[in-house]
Amino acid sequence: MIIGGYVLVTVLTLFAPEEIVGVAYDSGGVTTSTITLP
């Protein structure tokens, strides 16, 4: 289940504007306390 989430996030990252990708990953890391991916 969690791998499916990572795949979904990776695919959506390809379509997101570059300016918000870093902010989105950092926001996700704050709320879930996970390691932020580049």
C-alpha cells in the first residue's frame, strides 16, 4: 500500500510545476515526520 503511494507521488511530481515540488515534499515531511526526498 505504501509503495503505491510513493509511485503515485512520483508520477504526480512529473506533472507538477517545478516551483512547488520542493514545497510539497517539505510540507509532506512536516506532517508525517518522514525523510524528505529530493
